[in-house]
Amino acid sequence: MSKNLLWTGKVSTIEYEPNLLCDVLVIGGGPAGTWAAWSAAFKGANVVLVDKGYCGTSGCAAASGNGVWYVPPDAQAREAAMASRETLGGFLANRNWMQRVLNQTYANVDLLAQWGYPFPTDDEGKPYRRSLQGPEYMHLMRKQVKRAGVKILDHSPALQLLVDRDRRVAGATGVNRQTGNKWLVHAGAVIIATGGCAFLSKALGCNVLTGDGYLMAAEAGAEMSGMEFSNAYGISPAFSSVTKTLFYNWATFTYSDGTPIPGAGSQRGRSVIAKTLLTQPVYAILDQATEEMRVHMRKAQPNFFLPFDRAGIDPFTQRFPVTLRLEGTVRGTGGIRIVDDTCATSVAGLYAAGDAATRELICGGFTGGGSHNAAWALSSGYWAGQSAAVYAHDLGTQANQRRVEAVGEVGFTSRHQHPLKTDSEAGLNSIEIIQATQAEVFPYDRNYFRSETRLTESLQRLNHLWQEIRTIQADDNNILRVREAAAMVATSRWMYSSALERKETRGMHKHTDYPQQDVNQQHYLISGGLDRVWVKAAPVQQTRVKVEVAA
């Protein structure tokens, strides 16, 4: 079936298979995406979900165990839970949003139990619901989404959003990675749940997380928030991609000769490890875990131990080299700005959920793996799904009869005077642009420990890379890689532009020129733009929210 649409100013007839109509399109098939799809379908919407990988197995949550910010509705326990991260997050979290997420997370995790998730029991025989095993969790979510009638397109990354003449988001186009077929989905509303950006750092489960949703949202006019809180690094064995870091609480970190590194095991230990790695190797041994704990550890996160077993290393008795892998906004808190409690973005018809959206609202400038991020994914996904379903319903029958155009030019066309070049003809091809971007965001002395000089130097080079990627004309074989490269460059520019603007140290943003927290900068930093990046301050309490008891 063919469809005429206005393609960035030029009318094109392109063969799309499939060519679908729906009420709500969800882009991304992780926890946030599947909760959004289920919630929208439960609300009565006709839903399509597209995933860059295979929904249920792709993404960081599916790869391992995940802690969850699950707190029973006890006033004292909830107060302690909210207070526990406020200082670490630089007092940027919003208590109303925190309460809301705690309510919804508690309800949704209990719903998982009703669906049959095999929660373990504690020593008293009570169900333990503060963690989820990724494979079982996501297998169950795929099953529930399909049972709700959602149509899933696996291995089908979105490439461009569609907008109508009023610039309301009205669907998306993409490609199937296995068949090469282009697909098009007309929708009343779109939810971006594509996760964060880890810059292809090989962190566990993160190689599908390249900031694609950020790029598409920005091309439609959406804003980002908290992108300076994007320099999360996960501890990993040097020979492995596993960045699950909980068990390192029972580790001793040493120099090559076995001498313990002072402060490496403290709350600020990651900074100490990063500083040490700038000049020499760092080793670890999980020697502080008791025999009983070791058994529980293997049961709790079996894939943590797979690399050690394959290498013939007993991590409890033998030292092994470690490194820090960039997890960027996956374990950071920055993302697409949402403007109210529906999880709507600043663009009509577009919603954001999970790691694709800012998590500053519940954890300020600091978070980690699972916990708050996991709770945010299932809560924001649930709200976005319901809200998008209502929005699409209110549009009425004309929603899928709108004339639309695809927004997003990189890889397709250019605003520049010079002609487009193929990936092989360009001064730097997409692979080289990705490598050059990684060279700016991976180093600890550029991204982990930031300074005005180094940020400015990197940003100048990243701006040049953006100009390079804007000239590339992709073909069907490399359009996905070109778009991923563009998304990573765009993400890094919002990151470093925001980091330059925040002239203090707050949350995970460590600025060596301004090592103290400044009370006058207790605000959010909103950013946006593509050819020209902009940053502005916004008050912490700007997002409208109402606290309700979850159904």
C-alpha cells in the first residue's frame, strides 16, 4: 500500500508495509513502553507498539535484575523513602511527584503479582516485591500487552515523527531491520519510551539506547530537561559489559599491587575509582560478602557472575580488573521535558515515559540503576498510556484523516547550501562521527570531572560533528546508523551546553571549576534546538501535578 505525504517539504510516494492506523503509537518496548501500551489499551484505545529490538528482550531492564522503589503505604516509610535521595539529588525533586510515583508503583507492582509474576518470599513467608528479574518481568509484560490487543512490530525502529498542519504529532515512520520494509503508522497520539542514551558504550543491555527518541522529539519541537545530569558511569569488570553495581558494596578496591585504594569503597567511591583509572588500573574483590550472602547474590543476579565463570575467576576470592562504562542518561536523570501530570511534552499529541523522559521530578540530579528509574518507568508509562488514549479519543474520527508530514531531516535532507553526500562520500562517515562523539563523552576527565575549558573544547568539536552529520544523505542500508549517530551527537550537545550553564556541583554533575553547590542555582535547566542549541533556567515547581491514590 502506498501513501502520499508531505516529506519535509517535498511530496513523495513511498511504499509502506505495513501502513497502519491506530489511536496510540508507542515507540519503545521496555518497561515504560509496555506499561504505556497496556494502559492505553486498557483505556479502550487501539494501540501499536514498535520496538527497535524484540519487545520483551531488548533494553537494559530486560538484561538483568532490577530494584524497584516499592514502598508500602506507611507514612513513616514513605517519608524516609522520599528523604533518602533528596540531598544526593541536589534538592531538585518534587515531593508531589515522588508521592504520586510511590502510589502508582505500589499499585502496579501488586498488579504484576496478580498477573502471575513469581515474586519470592522472605524468611517470614511474605512476598518480597522490591526487585524484578528482567527476563521474567519483560516476558510477562509482552504477554499482557499482546493479551490486551496491542499490535507489536518487533525489530522496527522509528525514524521520523509525523505531524499535522497544526504541528500536532500524528504518528511515525520507520523501517524493519530484518526485511528492510518501511512502515508508517498514523496515530492520534504518540508516546516516546525509547530509553536514554549510553553512546554505544557496551554497558549491559544499552546498545539499543542511542538517544533516538530525544532526536525525534526535538525535531518535532520538544524540549529537554536536566541534560547536565547525564554522566552516569557503571562499574564493570574490564573484560565484561555487566554494569550491575550493587554487589560492589561488598568489594575491596585495590591498586595493582593489592594495596587498598583509600575511599574507593565509600559513598564517593566512584569518583575515587575514576580518578585512579586516569593514571593506573583498578582491581576489585568481593571479599566482604559472607558465605551466606554469596549464595543469595548468585540467586539474585545470576548474570552478574556469568563473565567471571567464563573467565574462571572467583570474584569472592580473586582480584579482577574493573573499569567504568558510560551509561549516560540511562542511569542519569535528564531526558525529554514533560509539562504536566499526563506526561505530555511541550508538543501536542506527544508524550514521554521512562528513561526517555526526565527523572528530575522524583530524584533530582542523581539516580542509579533500577529503583527510582524502574518505578518511574512503570508509573510514567501507565500515565502516558492513559493520557494518550484520552487525547486520541478527544480528537475524534478526524484524527487519522489528517494530512501529515514527516519531521526530521538528518539523513533525509539538509537545510545547508552545500549538497548532500552519501555516507561514504562525507568528510566523516556515520561510524567515524559516532567514534568522534564517544571520544568527547567517554573520558572521565571530560565528562565525569567537568571543567569550563574542557566542556567548551568538546562542545566546539561536537558542533562541528553536527554540521558533518547534517550533510549526509543516507540510503536504505545505513539510515538507522546515520540516525543513531545524529541522536548521539545531539544528545551530547544538550548535555555539554547544559553542563556549561550549571556553574556549580550538584547531583552527579561535578564541575571542577565550581566544586560547591550554589543555592541560587536550585532550578532546572531546560534545553533544546538542533542546529542551534539553547539552554534556559526554570523553577523546580513549574510542572503541574496532582497527587491521587492509584486505583
